[in-house]
Amino acid sequence: MIEEGFREYLKKQGKKDHVVRGLMGSVTLFENYLRKHSKEIRLATKEDLLDYAASCESEKKDSARIRIRGVGLYFRYLGNSRMAAVANGIRQAGISRHRSPFRLKDFLWVNQAHIAKLKAAGITNIAQMIENGKTPGARKELARSTGMTTEDILELVKLADLARVTGVKTIRARLYHDAGLDTLDKIALLDAPMLREICTRFVNATSFPGVPPTPKEATFTVTSAKTLPRIVEW
């Protein structure tokens, strides 16, 4: 670990001394784990992070969510946005276990009559929407049982899958969907400037009640789209 540089990076973010010590300690723990496997942190892979998280959880439930924070910040300090996004994804997965899943009714411009039909079928949040609509066959059956069209079901599944990206929820999910970037695969083909350009053109050409993503947000979104595991079959 580049201790002095990382310490200054954290302080510039407004982190207090005790927080800085804790975050740096988390990085040290990850480095110690990697040494057991004859690896250096600068060469760590997604699989290394996932294995480390699993190891933390086996020692103490929910410990990965806490330890991974410092590791993610260190990768961001190093300029490795891909690994930072993987770390953040692991963290968010841990946090989500303690939060209520995002509700379908909170997406911008969703048909509330459709939301009511899904609620009657026991589907109210994005996790349930993905689980019940992750394959073409499942979407067809869900459409039949709710009286909705497969197109209506598909729209909500796409919004729910986009919302797996941190920060993409009420408005952002709708922006990407309606701008034609309605799957993670489509976003993963872009770089951050391209994502911003497409969204900017869409916002300027329509009455969409939102703004394009910032450069930092676009970079994180593209990186997340490239690294998130694929759950839904299109």
C-alpha cells in the first residue's frame, strides 16, 4: 500500500484521523490475505475480491461490507475504477441486506395500474421483479397471470435490472431506458463520454425531467455495467 499517498487522499476527502486509520487497516488486511496467495494488491482481480469477501463473511457475518470499503477507496485512489466498482458492488450487496429493496412504484413514469397488478401477485420491488421475470418464459407466464402484456413486463424487468447499478433508481433508470440504453449490455459497450453524449442528446431533444450523468457518475455506471453479473436472459 502506498501509505502516505493514500492517507493524504483520504484526508482530502474530509475523513477524520480515526476513520483514515480504520480504512487503511482494511487495506492492510486485504494485502495480508493476498500475500497468503502470493499476490500483490496492484495485481488483484475481481475473483480475488469476491474470494476475500467470502472469507470475511465466513469469519463474521456482514464483515465484508465493512472491510471492503477501504479496499474500494484504495483502488479508486490508484485509478483502478473497475476494481473500485467491484468493491462497491460487494459493499452495496451487503448494505442491501439491511435495506428495503427499491420499490417498482418509485420508478419515473411507471403505470401504477400495472404496479397494482404486480402487487396482487406479490411483486413490489426490483429483486422480486427480476426473480419473476428473468427469463423469456417467466415473463410470458407473469404476463398471463397478471393480465399485462409481455412488453409491459419487459419494461419493468429492464428498469429493475438497470437499478442494480448504485445510484441508478427513480430517474436515472428511466433516463437510460428511454434513451435506448435499456440493458447493462448496451451500457457496457460504451465509454463514459459516449454515455453522457447519448443522454445529453436525449434530454435536449425531449422534455425529460432530469439531467445527464456527470463524468464521474458516467464512469462509475459504465464500469458497473461491465462488471455486474448477468442475471436476466433477454
